[in-house]
Amino acid sequence: MQIIPAIDIRKGKCVRLIMGDVRDETVYSKEPVEMAKLWQVKGGRMIHVVDLDGALTGKPKNMDIILKIIKALRVNVQVGGGLRDEETIKRYLRAGAKRVIVSTSVIKDEEFLAKMIEKYKNELIIGVDAKDGFVAARGWKDITQIKAIDLIKKLEEKGVKRIVYTDINRDGVLRGPNIKSITNVLKNTAMKVIVSGGITRLKNIERLMELNKKHQNVDGIIIGKALYTGSIELKDAIKTAKD
């Protein structure tokens, strides 16, 4: 199981938010490229990079920095935030991104989704962000009436191979992942699932590994704030995920 350090970029800085709220922002580095290099040195084999400004506005705002990160690293990078047209997707993939994450756009534009699945099936990840079981859109500002499980089933029917599932209520609060909702996702899909939100202790990783033994579709674990605060050391997380 892959441990994936997260780098969220807002206004050119590496930050962490609490439940996606820009009013609860902590800046951890003014040099996102150097932070990415640090996670690489510490053993990260895939880095999760999100353009928070892009997620909020619908257009890339920190692309230059993200392209520098991709160029600077030897390890793989997956990119999200503001990827709502094919040209943006192509730019990141051409630059060397391993995967691209699309979220809000798939809710409203099924034709776009079908086209992206057909052209970029192996590189495409769909981000499913949920709050209290319902899908959140536009950088988590809008909570829709679409049930996350219904969307997940629909994505699988359309041929999506991999999703990132984020429980917003657990993101950035260091309370541990929502095991109940994650279990519900895993048992309702055969797609590969990257889990995000609330990973606080090594025991959380161990619990997700137990779930994977049963369901066989946890593809990775994204860790953000816990790495920045030091409550989890990346090397220990990677070792735990291999044990």
C-alpha cells in the first residue's frame, strides 16, 4: 500500500487547511518545491499536489510552481485542483505528472468525463469529496444533494479505475479517518481507492491495511497535516504500510 505525502498550494505557499476552510490556514513552507524534495528524500514514491486556488476558482492558479515540482522530482506526482478542461490535463501529463485528479467537473459534465476516461483511463483519478455522505464541489464550498456512494457506483459503471475518497469532516483535524464511511465505499466498489482525510497515527494506517485485506482495493493513503506537525514520520508510515 502506497503512502502519499500531500502538498496543498495556496498563493504560492505550502499550506494546510482545516476541513477545506481557507480561514483556518496554516502556512508550513513558502517553498513548495523544497517541501516536495523533502518528502522525496524521506522516502515518498508518489507526491499528491493540489492547487487549492485552482480548486476554488476552477482554473489553475499555481501551475508554474506545480510544473517546477514535477520537474524537480525523480518520483511520481499526482496533481489536482482546477483541472476542469482537457488542455490543463494535457499540460500536466506532458510535463511528467503520473496522474491527474478531476473532481467537480465530472458532476456536471458527463460528456467530458466519458471523453477523459476514454483518452486518459490509466492516468485519470476522480476525486470524490464527501461531507456527511454527500458530494462536495467547487473546492468543497458547495455540498450537493448527490450521495457519494451513488456517484462512486456511477463512476465505476462509466469505466473509472481509481478514485481519491476524502471525508471532509476529517480533513486537517487530526481526529483519525472515518472508518465507517471508508468501509462503506470499499464494499460498494471494485475501483482502486486512495483514502484521504484524518490520518493521524500509525494505528490508522494499520486499520486501513486490515480493511484492505478484506476488500482488496485500498490503493494508497494520502497523509497531510500529520506529516507537517510531526505526529507521523513519513518513514514510519511507509514501514507500517509494508508490514
